Amino acid sequence: MKNGWEPVSAAITVLVDNTVMELIPDGSLVSRLSRPQNSFLSEHGFSALIETGNKRILVDTGATGVAVAHNLKLLGLKPEDIDIVVLSHGHNDHSGGLSLFPGKIMAHPDAFFKRYLVTPAGASFDLTCPDYGKFKDRVDFEKGPVMLAPGVWATGEVERTHKWEELNLFRIQRKSAMEYDSIMDDQGIVISSPEGLSIIAGCSHAGIINTIEQAVKISGINEVYCVLGGFHLIGPGENKIGRTIAELKRLNVKKIIPVHCTGFEAIKRLSIEMPKEFEYATAGCRIILGGHS
């Protein structure tokens, strides 16, 4: 085991997701915090809070800042209580609430360029982060793996070993030129716990299998316990569902928790084809690793 990867206990709370679901039973790993009169808000976007030791690490901030602020308040927390915000990548459904947080922000150098989604039909959607000038003095840019807390790392740029995972849907504007965007800023957040590695993926634009294998590579730990996040298996990504499920089985991932951009069809198939591994989660769900209290 490499230094900095010693197992730790942690809690992961899904603060922002496209959906929220109440009054259904907890899973074996996922517990539900959202309740009537204590309801979490949802929006198209993603944010997850990692609590470990005396550190609070926020992965992404959702699309508007409304949901993340409301849901933090339900946990008894304020934006000032967050030690660092880590961007999984520079799209606005993951970064819209950045200006709320006064502390340090960590991102890849590509995160704040103008970004677009271009559909096969030719429609274009602006995915650019909020105005970088509002918080540029608080941003640390990193391309490589970074330890965020003992046992908690950002993967940095993910090696694109499995080319079949890439989708040619995105564009990035550098100065005046519009280019194909391979979304090299896409990264995962990895927690080493007694159960093995737990990986949080914002959208898996690098590919969820590539992301898992990057986590194994940088940690030297082969046991993958839990993978939580958006797997981007919607739209043209539906063609990758079968192969992704086969690869998740090959990697012997113990718990699969797909949210956000994974898509209904992929979530349905994961629940059917990997029933022991699958856990259903939405905004307002919590996962405990290593007996964290």
C-alpha cells in the first residue's frame, strides 16, 4: 500500500442529484436522510460531501447553488464549514454553486474554458462554469493525483485505456478556436477504507471503467468496494451499457450506486443484471465507510 492510502473511515452524503426519493427502505449500504418536513432538494446536477477525520470535502456543487445550500443546511452545515471544493470536471451542472463557498477550490486547468455539448442532431448547449473571475484567487489547478486528506485522493487526469468509453459530443473553446473536447479535466475522487476503494465519479466522461482502473493504478489497491456517481450512459452512451456492466463484473466491484447522468435505462439494467451489487440512491442519501460515525 502506498503512503497516504492507509484505510480511513468516512461518510459520503449525496447532496445534489437529479432526483430525490423518500419513504422507501434503506439499502444495505445506503441510508436515506430526506424525510417529509426535512426534504432535500434535487436538480439536474451532482454534489457529494465527504466527511473524514476533521475534514469536509465537497465534490462538485450542483447546477444552481440552491439545492446544495438548502441540503447542507439540513445537515446543520454552512458553506463556510467546507474545507475544500473539488471539481470532478468543468461543466455547469457540477459547478453552479461554486461562488457560495469561501474556501479553497481545486480544479483541472481546463475547467474554466467555455464548454459545449453538441448533439448528433446539431443542437448546442452551453456547459461553461460560472465566471472564473469571482473566485480565481482561491483556485488551485492540478493535473495529477492529489491527496485531499489522509486516505482521500483526486485521481487527476484519467488514462483513456478503453477508447470505447469516449463519446464525441463535447467541444471546448480555447481563445477563439472551437475544438473537440476529450474532457481531460474529468477525474474521480477515491477513498481508501477497510472495505477497499470507494470511488466518486461526477459524470465519468473519461469512462467509469477507465476511472476505476486509474484509482487502482495510483493507489496500488486492487479491491474496489463501491462506485458512486454519474456513469454517463444516457443518449449515445446507452450503446455502452452492456459492455460497462461486463467490465464492472470483471473488476469485481462490490457496490454499484449510479446517479445523475447514468440514465434510466442503465440504472434499470444495472439493478437487474447486478442485483446484489446495485444500491438505489438519490439526493439525501448517506454511505458509511469503515464504521464512520
